[in-house]
Amino acid sequence: MRCTIVGATGYAAIELIRLIELHPQLEIVSLISDSKTDEKIERLYSFMNKNQYPVLTEFSMAHIKEVETDLLFLATPSGISTEYLKQLTEWDGKTIDLSGDLRLEKTLYEAWYAHDAIDSSIQAQATYGLTEWKREDIKNSRLVANPGCYATAILLGLLPLLEQQMIDPNQIIIHASSGLSGAGKTLTEQTHHVRSNENVRMYKQNRHQHIPEVESVVEEITGQKVVVSLATYLVPLNRGIMATMTLQPLVEKTEHEWQAWFSERYQQESFIRINQADPEIRSAAGSNYCDLSVYLDTRTGRLTVVSVLDNMQKGAAGQAIQNANVMSGYDETLGLTQQPFFI
Amino acid sequence: MRCTIVGATGYAAIELIRLIELHPQLEIVSLISDSKTDEKIERLYSFMNKNQYPVLTEFSMAHIKEVETDLLFLATPSGISTEYLKQLTEWDGKTIDLSGDLRLEKTLYEAWYAHDAIDSSIQAQATYGLTEWKREDIKNSRLVANPGCYATAILLGLLPLLEQQMIDPNQIIIHASSGLSGAGKTLTEQTHHVRSNENVRMYKQNRHQHIPEVESVVEEITGQKVVVSLATYLVPLNRGIMATMTLQPLVEKTEHEWQAWFSERYQQESFIRINQADPEIRSAAGSNYCDLSVYLDTRTGRLTVVSVLDNMQKGAAGQAIQNANVMSGYDETLGLTQQPFFI
Amino acid sequence: MRCTIVGATGYAAIELIRLIELHPQLEIVSLISDSKTDEKIERLYSFMNKNQYPVLTEFSMAHIKEVETDLLFLATPSGISTEYLKQLTEWDGKTIDLSGDLRLEKTLYEAWYAHDAIDSSIQAQATYGLTEWKREDIKNSRLVANPGCYATAILLGLLPLLEQQMIDPNQIIIHASSGLSGAGKTLTEQTHHVRSNENVRMYKQNRHQHIPEVESVVEEITGQKVVVSLATYLVPLNRGIMATMTLQPLVEKTEHEWQAWFSERYQQESFIRINQADPEIRSAAGSNYCDLSVYLDTRTGRLTVVSVLDNMQKGAAGQAIQNANVMSGYDETLGLTQQPFFI
Amino acid sequence: MRCTIVGATGYAAIELIRLIELHPQLEIVSLISDSKTDEKIERLYSFMNKNQYPVLTEFSMAHIKEVETDLLFLATPSGISTEYLKQLTEWDGKTIDLSGDLRLEKTLYEAWYAHDAIDSSIQAQATYGLTEWKREDIKNSRLVANPGCYATAILLGLLPLLEQQMIDPNQIIIHASSGLSGAGKTLTEQTHHVRSNENVRMYKQNRHQHIPEVESVVEEITGQKVVVSLATYLVPLNRGIMATMTLQPLVEKTEHEWQAWFSERYQQESFIRINQADPEIRSAAGSNYCDLSVYLDTRTGRLTVVSVLDNMQKGAAGQAIQNANVMSGYDETLGLTQQPFFI
């Protein structure tokens, strides 16, 4: 498959490039950057300087066709993806959008993002790319809305429970911490090392755009309406998310039974692991795994599900490659077998 | 006041020494360490090597009296403090115990700690040293149970609400992150830099010994029985705690009214600040402040209180000095006016 | 002494404010910021929000006089300090400039900095504020050029040896690492957490402006001409500098004799400590100490002097307060007795 | 090739396992750990728990043969490797030893390591595995001494210059910083997060065992006797080394000519890159690259070569795989094409 990446200098794009290097069936034929046109990505990022990549190019449909793109990754910010998606409506290749622009219907989008939504007709064509839960739809889709990083971590933990109506849909309280790469490449006071280092910072309390993403995907997949509380934090590390869901179970099971129940539900999945030890970001960082831990508190009766993943891989570029594999009929794990860093 | 510190090589002791250096009325007359007897603390910690400290000495009541100790800090681990406290029953000086040994009544203590509790008669004499809420008792006390780090952060946020019955006592869900100094000086796989760095790790889920501490102090002070959920995490930094309490309010107020209500409640307090911006550990680390932020989510109706403090200062040594000031009749802020590090 | 700080929102100013809070004789009467005029510093930095500081004000000589400033700190960048210094020529108060603008004579300054030098007549009036070596001059000075952070660390190690002609002045090879606060508050790709974290980066190789500062101060104080090699690195931490000087001794002494020789040379100094253990940044960070370690390699005959200090304290604001104490006739350690953080 | 790893729970072994996962021709048939016999590595390291690895087994020659090992990696500490190597003398498979036990001849080894050397007859059979400089010997070797991490970084920079007698062999001054994984998995005060974080620490000054390794390999390969000064530091990050060599050139070239000269020397090498920008650890961490930067200081006449690599990859497990590829007749880059992490 001949791949083009739009927004080629951002973090998600860089991770896509790293992953495609290791993928036996994907090949980069063009790197698009409207701001760095004609520069070489090997110059911008010295870590790449033994490779030969296409020179950064301006976006145009003529170019996309000329390089014979089969698969287009939009690694562009929300709002910007919309501009490209409008031009791609007539194109017959496959597109995976890593931004939030295709994830929410118009009213919700405009309430939670600070700008206009894409045309509802375009958004309606997109499949939500949570691979484990939408695999069949993705297989036949030409347009995939790649999920948000927090949303992926949260949904993989919640969906089994909500699908089987095992928890109270109105008692879902989530706390989620992300490494600094989640804040993007933009220079801000909060991402200056001296400020972010030796710090934890809560942000977007009650206002994070992954709240409506979680709620609407739950409703789409399980038919259940939920209202979630989500607190989000930046923690001083580069990669990784840990999301803790505190829940009210509606059925009685022991902690061990809950763990076994999750194991059974996901036993066919290559990238989901049920973890019996204390969860930690390091167990998944550097890989496409999502690790789930399950606790039952006999004092309070509450069930806690902890979900850990690498926000750059399973939470962004890794899941995009996983979706590309599904859309292309490849083995879903192709190019994604890197183990977590550990060190 | 002539001060002796027992357990003088641990983190809490080192922070006590740093703070007493800046205190105009406290003086260190003895440093006790049963494991490092006859060594000099300036040798063990090069950062101290321009100062003149007493040589590390073995504990004995004769020694405590010989050096004319007025004020004894037990900076020893839970279980160990008990051994010293037993010997101190006849002594007429003032004691502040930084361990958990005096914080819980016998049954609770033995259920949550892995060893025998101290005699109930000794525990009954101790005043819980949450200065802002027990000031009058501390003033007249000879034995203070200095609060736990998480417990301090949580209680300062919860007590105003529970005292006025403003929240549902059965809907208290807490997530709290601590820097690595919270894990103590003991060498473990989890505190090895390569493991803890670039990591977040959940630990003691549903089993943290500050759960019963919070619950019993709430009951003692407000008369309300509460059952709390507490998730605790280690985050890759040295100092600081952020605790987020997700709550169900029983009265109607706007977010702004809740903030104003907290400001009014604590307006006389030197070390409690109500913060309107995104909370961050850095706002308090290096100081004795506890910073509180208050959010109301109009979608879910939930109230969120975020509490930030330095686990070595307001969460340990700083509050111990604050209590020493109260017990000695000094201005409560004496020696505690250092501003947060920021850089 | 009534103090005014110009450039009040930068790192050096923030550290000055923290230190002045703990100083019994200094008081802040004005905070000057031409970019943030009329804002409150407590709003810009939440960590300060229990204090009452003067509102940020525009610079004018009328204002400086109106608030009855005794002592003016210029915590402004090189090039900007010059603008203020020009206006201060007629003023009869004391000024300490933390920038590089007064440290070099015109030709050198213009060769190493990227802009015009201040009038030579103004520069000639300034005393170089390396307190331990210029104490008597500082006492009688109204204008002090506060030394650079690397220059302070390096000079305190080199000067005793060069003064006594104990090393080859042409064989001085220096490697020095600094925490990120050394790169200043400006937002750059290199200070974005995701880039600087888990990284070491060499910068300004052979071009660092502290090279001519070291060389000209050595010549001024010892009469020796030296040419030094200096490699500088950013390391992923907030505060602290470690500078290693690899040297060719001209006299024979054992390692132990060299250590004793340094101890004797500096034994009267409150802020200089000779350290026998492996040097580490943590031994000085958070304090005004400069810690020196001395090694002799019997294989190569080379002498190694390692100098550690906190770039925000002894390397900037701390030394400025030390100089203010000297200029004001106070005990030199006043307000500077904080111990290193350790934790 | 059927691979067995001895010392399977250490850092080097874990990195070998990660790399072998991505290698199309290598397969793990046994994991040896004398201390954790019968445990499962997936239990010890949760990050591995979706894989199926052989249960940890005790070492015996019978076992090595029974599992039909083609290639044995000794990822054991210095001193311990010797014990295994003694038993392997009769075995006809290939062995790569990642410890220092085969790198130095007996007298040097015993002077710099704290214990007995291996039999000189065994050491004499080993080829030093600096792939780029010993490729032909490695091809025909059954026993490879995999180079030390610092030694690799330093030698790749020095050897071209010394081979051509372009620098003074007595003026080689090296400063090298390593991430904490370089200190190994053993729990020590210096690797406790609270101590190593926000710190830089010099260690083994003039005593590092890679000093004689560099000197004897230079002599073996170039015939030149050199005496080097090496200062080593731990910096607060997990992976990566930066080594700076300050040198006295014997020929005249401009900085640009030196860079071109290095580029030409290494142009055939897949893993060596000549970098024109400021060197940084991040350019190589996570990959098998060694990045070299070259500076000429026209003031001092000194040449500076900076070498950056990942101590776990090119400095240990990566180079071991590279050597395994050479020994096995595979393409040298097989399984080693991962790009640096960058994020």
C-alpha cells in the first residue's frame, strides 16, 4: 500500500513514519506539510538522517493522485483535517483521520470544539476506528475516524461492561493521566520543561472533548446512554496514558471473577491484555498494547477498571496502522509487534 | 525549644533538619539513629557538610533527658514509632509522631497495617495534628499524631463540606498522585529510577492505610460516617501530592459560589489557598501551603475538589513544625515562610 | 533596604523574590515589567498567590525614585539591561545587573554577544560580583556585574590554582552541564518537555559567551592570560550546574594534598565547600553553596576540579543577594541559609 | 538461529528479547537465570505478558545442547560470565559475551576489575566485537567480546583519527554521560529515583574500567599507544550516552573538512551517521545508530568529536545482534531497523 501522510511534522506523523519503517507492506510515497513545503524531514529531525524520505510537499488532489496514494493518513489538528476531508470527497482511496473532526456529530462537535464542524454528510460516512469493536465496519470502510487517545483507553475498559449492562451508566467517574506528548508539539508555558517537570497539572476539567466522544460511542455501540465525569492530568513523562474508571456494578462477582470475565471477553484480541499486577504505564509504552486491570472493593462495592496504553501508538498512530491493516486485508498485527520499551 | 529527632536519616527527618535550620526558635540538640549510631549525618548526606550537627546517637531515655530535649520528633516508620512511644510514657516533654502509629484506634490499625497496634491507652492520649482543624487541642497536647500526607490533602478538602453536611457521605471518590519521596527511602524495584521514570504506577488500590485515617478523622471531627474510595499512584517526580475528590453535593450552588464558600471558610488560614487556575503540584511544592481548587460540573452535577501540597512539608515535616509552633505558643508560620520552588 | 526588581517575570527575578521573602533586611518596593505592566505577579504565578506584591509597573527613573529604591536588581536579558543602565547613570542608588552587559569590555562583548555593547565608560564603573574574589571592591561599589552561572562555577575552581600559577594556563578543558532553567523562560523547541526530557543536548560548542567572561576575569584577578575550551550541555532537570575542569598541574602534590590545599584556600568562605565524595548537583541545588571536588589522576598526571552549584542561586539570584549583603554591610549569609533540597 | 540468553532477567537480556522479537531469523529457545529458575519472565515483567517465552531455567551444558542452541548470549555481569565461559570451552556453538570478561588481557583486567580474570587462553580466542572495525574477524569467530557502552561510543569517534595518526595520542580528554540503565538493575542509593532524579552525578573518576578497554583496543587496531582521561556521569534519563572527546589535531583542516573526512570514512556504514546539528542523545536513543558530530575550535586549535548512542542498543544488545548477524552471515542490519524514539 502506497501511503501519504498529511501534517507530516507533528508527533502523530512522526510516529506513523517510525511504524511504517517497520511495516512490510506499507510504503511512504509522500509527506505533506503546508508549513514546511520543500524542506526535508531528515533535516528537521536529525534522528531520521540516515533515511531517504520524500521532500515535504504542499497538499493538492493532483499530487495525491500523481504519487498513486492508496492510503492517506490525516495527522492534522482538529479543524484542519476538515479542510482536507472536503477536498477528498471525490477521491476513491482510503483515508484515516487522526483528528477529532469525524468523531462527533455536528451539534456535539460544535459544543465541545471551538470551531465549525465538517458537513454532516461527510461525517456520516466515517467509521469510528476503535478496531476491537468496529472491525467489520472498518474492513469495508474508505473513511475512518481514528479514536482519541483517552477515548481509546476508556472505551476499551467500559464497553464490555456497558454492552452487558453490568454497571450503572450514571455512575462512571474517570481519572486519566497523560504524558506530555498528549499536549502536542505546540510551544506553551505548560510544556516548557521547567514548568512541566516535577509537576502534575489538571487541565480541561469537565471540558475535555473526549467526554462526548466516549458518551456517543458508548451509545452507538451498546445503545446505552451514559454521562461520564472525566478528570485529565498532564504527568511529567513523554508517552503513555493511564485511565482509571470507578464504577458501580449491577451484578455480583468477585474480583477474580471480574478479571476472568474480562479475560474471556478479550481473549481473541492481540493487543488487549488483562493484567493481574499493579498497573503501570511502562507495561504498554512503546507498544500497541492496551493493558486492563480490574479491582473490586468489597468495602464500597465499587468496581475499578484501569486502562493503560501508549498515547502515540494504540492511542494514535499504532491504532491507525492497525486500522490500515484491517482496511487492507492484512494481518491486524502487521508492523505492530514491537514490545514495550521497559527500559 | 531544644529538639531531638529520632529516625534521623529518613526523608522526613532530613526535611525536619532543613526546616529547623530556618526556624528562629527551634534548635537541634540530638539526632537519633539506631542503625547509624556514631556516624555523622554530614558524611551520609554531602549536601549538609558545612553544618555542625550532633553525632548520630542511640536512643535512650537517659540520653533524651541528658540533652534536655523539649520537643521530640519521631520520624520513624509505623511499627517502630510504637517502640519509642512506649518508653516515652513517663517523659514530660512534647512528642510529635510522624508515623501512622497514633492515628488509628487499635482494631482499625491492625486491620490496615500489617502489625500490632500500640496500647490503646497511649493512642487515646494523642491529638490528631491536622493543625487547621485541631488547633485548640494541639495547643494543650503533649502528644501529637502528625497526619499522613494523602490524609492531609484529602481532609483539608473534605472537612468543610462534611462539617456542613453539604455532600453525600457515601459518594466520595478520590484519586491521588504522589511523588516518589512518598514511597520512602527503602530501595525497591519500584523506586529504581529506570522503573519509576517515564512511568505512572497505581499501588495499594483499595488497601491504602490512609483510607481508614480519612474516615475516622471525618467521623471524629464532623460526626459523619463516610466510606471513601481511594486510588493512589506514584508519579515520576520527587515531591508533591495532588488529590482529586469527586463528590455529590446536597445543596445547590454555582461553581463560583462554591469557590467563594471555600475561600470564606479558610480565609483566616495562613497555609490554605483557594486557587482559581488549573491546579498543579508546582504551586505548592517546596512550601507548607495546601492549595484547593473547586469545580462544579453542570452536566453531571458533581462537585470536584482538588487539593495540592508538598508531601514532605504540609504532608509531613512542615505540618510537624506547624504543630510544634502551636504546641510552643509561637506564631504558627514561624520558620515556614519559604515560597514554593517554582523553578 | 528597599529593593526594586526590573524584569520581574523572568526566572532570575522569581528566584530573587523567593529569596527576598526570607531575608530579614530586604524588602520589595517595586516590581518592574515593561511587558506585563499593571498585571499582578500573583496572577501570573499561582504559587505566589497568598502574598501581596506591588502591581507590575513600567520602568521610569521617576518611579524608581518615587518608591525610594535603595537597591535595584536588573534581572533583564543581555542587551535589555543596557537600556536601563543608560538611564541609571545619574541615579545614586546601588544597582546589581544579572545580565552579561557589564561583564565584558566592548570589543569582546560585541564579538561574543550578537549586539552592541554598553558605553565603555559605564562598563568601566562596574565591579565584577564574584563575591569571594572581589569582596572589598563590591563593598564600595554602586554598580555590580553579577557573574554568569557557568562562569561562577568555573572561576571558583580555577582562580586559586591560577593565582598561585599551579596549572598550565593553556591546558584548561572544561565540560559543564546545566539544568533547563539555564536556557531561560523563552519557549523553544529545545525546551519543550517532549524534546528535552530523556535527552542531553550539547549547545553553543566553542561559542558560549561565558568563555570570554572566564578568560577576562582570570586575567583581571590573577594577571594570567588563559585560553579555555568549554563544552556546554543541557541536562533534563530544572536547577543546577556541574562544571568539570581537566587541568595540567605545574607542581607535584598528591590528590589528598590538593584537596587539603583547596580546603585551606577557602576555609573562611561560608558558601564554598570542599567535597570528598562523588560530586553531584543535588548537593548544592536549592542553596547558595558552591561545592568543589578535586581529583588527581596518577596515570595521566592531570588534575580534575569539579564545581557544583545551583544556577538560580549561587549562579544568579543567590549571588546577587550575597553581593547586596556585602554592598549593604550586612552579614554576607543573611537570607541565604537555606539548605539544599536533597529531596 | 536458535538463541539462548544467560542472565535473562537483567537489562541487557530484556533488550535482547525485545530485539529478537523483531528479528526474522533469530528465535529464543531458552532463557537462563540461576536466581529465578522455574519462574516465567512474563510474570516478572508484566510488559511481556502476551508473549510465550520458555520458563527460566538453570544453566547446564546438557540443557544448552538439548535445546539445540546455535547462539548463546551471556548477558551476565563481569565475573559471572567467566564461570559460564569456562564450561563452554568444549561447546561448538557461537557465543557473544556482553560482560567485560573477555575484553582485557589478564593483568589489565585484574588491575581495573575487582576480581580474578578468566584464563588467558580463553580470552585470547575472543574477538572484540566492535562491528565496524572488526567485521572480518567477527565473521569467522565463535567467541565475541561485545564492547562496553562507553568504549563503543568513544572508539567509533577516536579510531579513524588514530588509525591515520591525525591526533596527539597523549591529549585525549573524554567526558561521557550515561542514562541510569548504564548503572544496571541492582538497587543502590544512587539509583533510587529521589536521589538520581534532578541530579547529575560523577562516578568512578579516573577509575572506570572502560579506560583500559579503550586504550588496549586502540593499540590493537591502530598500533598506537594512547593514554586517555575519562570522566563519567550519570544523568537523569533511562537510555543513552553522549561522549565528548577533546583532541589535539596533528594536521590542519577546517571544521567542514573534518566533518567531510568523517563522512567519507564511515560512508559505507549503516549505523554510523555524521550529524551537522547540535548533538543530542535523543537522535539515537531507541535505535542502533551511533551519531558523530565534529567541531574545530579556531581559538584553541582543538578538535572535538561528540559520539551519541543508545547504551542498551549500539552500546550493548543492539551491537550484540549486529555481531550475531555478521557471525551468521545475515545482512548486518537485520532486526535493527527501528528508528530512534524521538517522542
